Amino acid sequence: MPRILANDGIDAAGKAILQKAGIDVVTDKIPQEELAGRLQDFDGILVRSATTVRKELIDKVPNLKVIGRAGVGMDNIDVDYARSLNIQVINTPEASAQSVAELVFAQLFALARFIPDASRNMPDCDTKEKFNALKKTYSAGFELSGKTIGVIGFGSIGQSVARIALGLGMRVLPYRRSGGDILLDLQLHPSYGEIDMTLTLRTVGMEELLEYSDFITIHTPFKKGTPPLIGKQQIAAMKDKVVLVNTARGGVISETDLLEAIQSGKVAGAALDVFDGEPEINPDIRNNPMILSTPHIGGSTREAQERIGIELAEKVVRALLVFKN
């Protein structure tokens, strides 16, 4: 019987699919430093972002047939090296897209209407004078409708962001390295029935995106140790009072340059779900009142976790069939 270690967990629906296919699923967490020794009894390992599967580990586990990543980014896996050894490496690029996209707009709405600060101050709002003062303080919000959002990286998540933005009446500037027009499928749900539409979006260059976007959200892979995609030079090319969102990977935006830009007023605010060096986060980032921080929860909804578990399990079953045949 094949054995799979779900070292960072797996949704019950995914586990059930694996078990139905005759695969023994172990969900006990094994510390990173013990994996090389204890993976000898497994045919595959499933991880999220907490566990890394590098060349050093792969070399010590010659029986490994499948490496699965519950999520999109596979920067914690030496993918090319594993595949060069005929190990199947799989991920779930579609399953969490909607959840991440909805978090982007939860963050943008919260920033636009000062919701976190207003909510924190409401418990002390126990007099008419305090209420009126608070109302005045937080009455300078702004709408998203009619604004321009630049989407850097236009895979599944970027496209989900675009669908929501278009529904809000925003202009969308998509950027991807390959360029070209993009066919974006829309499914609308009026009171009765469904309407399917396809829009053609023109991709833009990075320079155009930086110059014209009121909001910029990033959805690209990022390899640790490489220069930030957004740093001092890119921020200088942006509109004044731009708002930045990063739900992709820590390090994509230079945190040092971001703090300087917020201090100078060039950047009006930022929303970060990922951080450079997480879980150890720069306190200047955590404590900055103009930065809305969340603890890497982009794909962490009940619906996304179920979809991820199912998609990952089905791909693992297919991958193991390759070796069986």
C-alpha cells in the first residue's frame, strides 16, 4: 500500500479520496530536521509553506515518488531537481485563487474606509462628543469604483482579482511577462439563471502599470535571494498616494523602501499578507498604522482548503498510477 505523509495537513475531503484509492495517509507533523530519516517509509510528501523539500532532502529519500504542494507557489521545493529524478511534483494553482482575490478586496475596502482603526476606537466612543469626533476623523474615505488597479501577475489569482475589480466598476491594468491579450471568462449570477461572458483584456507594460494605477496588487512567484520586484525605483515611478497589496510572497516588495515611501507620503498605505522573513516580522511593519497586516491567510478559507485537498488528492492518485503502470 502506498504511503503519503501530509506533513502540513490535508482537508478531510482530500484525505478521504486518497484513502479510497488505497493510499495510507499520515498527518502526523514531522519536524523538518527529522524528515530525511523518517521519510524512508513513504512514497510521497504533501506540504504547504511550512515544510521545505530541497535537494539535500530529496537525495536522502530515493524512494520518493510524489511531492505535492497545497497551494500555488512552489518556492519551498526544488522542483526542477526533483523532476530531473522522475519525481512527480504537483501543486494546486486553481483552488485558492478566489479566496486570495477576496482577501485583496477585503484589505482594500478596510484601508479605503479606515475600518481597522475605526473599529479599535469604537469601544471608547461612549459620549456624543467622542462619537462625532470619531465620525469626523474617519469620514475621509474613498471609493474603489472608477479607480485603476494594476495586477502584476495574471494567472488564476490575478484573473480572479480582475473579475471582482470589473464588477466594482474599476479599470484593470494586467501585467504578465509573456504579454499578449487575455481572454477573461466571467460568470454572472443575476436573480434567475447564469450569464457567461468572455472579455478580452490588453496586457500592459510594467511602466504603464506603475504610472497609471491607483492600487497595485502582486500575484507572482518569487524566489528568495532575488531582488525585490518592487523597490525604490519602481515606487518612484508610481502615482502619488498609491496603495500596494502583497498576498504573493514576502520579499516581492522591499519592506525598507515601502516604509520610506509611506513615511514620505508617496504611498498612502499598504496591505500585506506575507512578509520578508516570516514568521519573524519586522516590528516597523507590524506596528505601522498605514500598513494593514494579516498572518498569511490568503488561501485559508474553508472552501479553498476543501478545494485544495480534493485537487491535490486527485493529482496524487494520478501521479502514483504512473509508477504503478
